[in-house]
Amino acid sequence: MGRLPRTGLALLGAGLLAGLGGCASMSPEQCRSADWHAVGYRDGANGVGRGRLDAYAEDCAKVGVRPDRGAYLAGWNTGIPTFCTAERGWRMGLDGYDSLYVCLGQPGERAFFRAQEAGLRLYGLRRELRDTEDEIDRLEERLHDEQDSDRRDRWRSRLREERRVRERLRDRLLEESLMPVDRY
């Protein structure tokens, strides 16, 4: 299964799930009526690792149902190539997902990871630009509040440098944004 986004939201979500006392991957009714090939296909197409089958088996065993492993894996193997594409890798990178091991060894693996890497570069540039803009705001506020002329000169100098950094970041962001995904 892939890793979660770099943000703290991933940890918060994991903590909430743990706090719920072991949420079921499937309800008893879903276990009884599951089309295991379709479940596998859906999981593969959504980038969910094959290990999810173990969670299904554990939950469904509680109601006397055993998942059809062969059907699930056949469905998963059909679904995973629709996930491991350059376009999906690009989008995952843009959202800050730094690794999805589910695509290792799959058709489209190379294109997925190369596009994901490019998306991550863009994600990082966007974050860096936001941080720089926040710093510019702080410096402008300090400059506005400062009475001492020597300190004002230092704030102006730092402000000019941060604005140059911002312009370089914008240029890099534009350059990275113009790279076509299909080149991967």
C-alpha cells in the first residue's frame, strides 16, 4: 500500500481511525455479497495494495465468509494498470504523495514514478513560493512597524532579496508547469 501525503493530515487521519477501535474494511453484508473480482479491480484501480485482501479476510471471517483470493487478485491485476499511469503519477506528485509502492513491478511503473517525481518538484516549488510570500508579508509588516532607520534599511534589503527569490521561484514554477506529462 502507498504512503500518505507528507502533510500532518495523514497522521491525524490515521490517529482518528485508530481511535475508532478498528474500523472494518467491509461490513458483514458487504462480505456476504462481495463480487471479489470487482472488489479487487476497484482496489487496484484506486491504487490500494493487494494487502487489503488480508483486512477483508479478517473482517469477513467474523461472519463466516472467506474472500475468493483468486478472483480478488485477478481483478486487482486488471485494475492496477489503470492506476499506474503517468497522468496519475503527476497528479499524485502535485498533491504531495511522495511514494506509492503499489506501482512497483507494474506496467507503467517507470512513467508513473517519473511523472510523480516531476509533480513532486512542482509541489515543492509551490510550497517554497508560499513560504517565501509569507516571509515577504512578515518583512513588510516589520518594515512598516520599524522606526529606526538602520533597521528599516536592513528590512528593505531582506525584502528585496526575498522578492528576488520569489521571482526566481515563479520562473521555475512556470517552467516546470509547462512540461507535458506525456513526456514520461
